[in-house]
Amino acid sequence: MTIRFRIPALAAVAAASALLLTACSTAATQSTATKAGDPDPGTGHLHGLGVDPADGTLYAAGHLGVFRLSPTGAVRVAGRYQDTMGFTVAGPRTFLASGHPSPTDPTATSPHLGLIRSTDAGQTWATVSAGGEADFHSLQQAGQVLYGLDSQTSQIWASKDAGATWERRAKIPGGDLAAHAGAPQEVWATTRDGLLQSTDGGATFESVPGSPALAAVERPAPDQLIALAADGKVVASGDGRSWTERGRLPGGAQPAVLTAASPTHLLAADTDDAVYESKDGGRTWTTVHGPGHTNAGH
């Protein structure tokens, strides 16, 4: 059945989004309003992960910037405290993101960055579109189609020209989006009550019978979904209806982010801002970054 969300449900989502935005802005303001010599505040809450195919470097993005992850810690790229949401690696040294400018950025004219792009691995960013309008909390590239979930309106946006122009599509109470180049018209979205699926490019969505409530979902292949359950279990499915447990994040971690660089190479982050990596499709994991392990950097 096609989901037609009632106004009260959307109002609740909008209220939650407003509270989240307030919390994000407050956290960023407090963390960046530091004096010279104060300790680095760290990564802050993480919203995105990725692998740069140019050199295999792992990146994490969140309320306090974009970070290169290494065995010695997280290095803030270009010293920038930009609140980076909806982060995705679109190609070698090419990142897409959304979010909010640093409170200390003198050039900022709006609290919403719209869609921004970096072609030098996060050193510099340029506005692509929707500046001052959109705040995408999830971005998914599916071949020639780019999908975004705007937290301001709970609406799916779709672009066929790399984000230069957009079509507004369904409004959903979703959290995380998943799509794949092999089936670009199929879009999956997590909700508190289970998965939603669209087969028409996000114009309409249907609930997926039997799907669990998931913290994050990815589609690393046209016939495969990988997701994180709220208890840290890694689960996999071919159709979104039946799921099998594949593994579990270390130490009872509560998941917040999942990214699939390939069907076997996965990254995840938990609510304590630790980052984990799996190279066997989620069966085993290693910790690649722990909270507090941040170095100054450029």
C-alpha cells in the first residue's frame, strides 16, 4: 500500500528536525567558541563516513568538521568546524555534503548550506545548489541520480544533473536513504516502524512487510541490503522482507551511521562517535577511531 502520511505525523517529524537542528547548532557553537590553547573538542557527533577511492583514506564527517582517520587519530581537514551532514564520497577526492556553516565563519549568510561539493578531499567547498534552503541529512548517489532527504521539509529531493537542479518528491518520516546505480529508481528509507521502499524514484513509498526498525541501511549491490539494527546487529537482506544476522558491532555499540564502500567493505559509527571497519561484509569489525583521539591538522 502506498504510504500517505497524515499531517500530525509530518508535524512530529518537523518538530523533531527543529529540535535536532537547535541541538546541532548549539553543540557546534559551544565547541568552536574556544580560546587559543584549549584542547581540541574532537569529532563531535558523526553523521557520515566514506572511503576516498583515490588513495583508500577513511573519512568521517559530523558536527565539528570533516576528518581524515588514521591509526594515530582523526585529523580535522583544513581546520574547518563546518557542521557536515549528509556526507557522501562521490568519486576520487570528490565529496558531497550538506549541513550548517561553522559559527565562526565570517562569510556565512544562512544556517543551511544546501548541497556543497569538494573536489580536493574536503580542503575547500563550493555551493552547488539550494544554499539557504535545504539541509540534507542523507545523500545517496545512484548512478546519474542523486537523492537527498531534506530535514527542513521531510521531503525527498532528486537530481539528474549532479545536484544543480532538483525535483521535490514524496514527504516521508525517514532517517536514512539507500539506493544503487544498478537500480536507480529504487529508494529505501529507514523509519521507526520499519523500511519504506520506492520503485519510482522517490515519488511514492510503500511500507515493506516484515522489515525491522533499523538505525541505518545501505545498498551495496542491486540485490543486496545491509543494515544496522538498534542493538548493533548487522543484518542483510535481498528484498527487505526477510533478514539474516551477519555480525555485530563491537562492545554493544549503539549504531548511528553505516556506509558501504563495496559489498564487503563497510564503515559504521556509533552514538559515542567511535568508528568501525569491516572488510568481510559485516561479519567481523575492527575499531579504527575512538572518541577523544583527534589531532590538529590541515
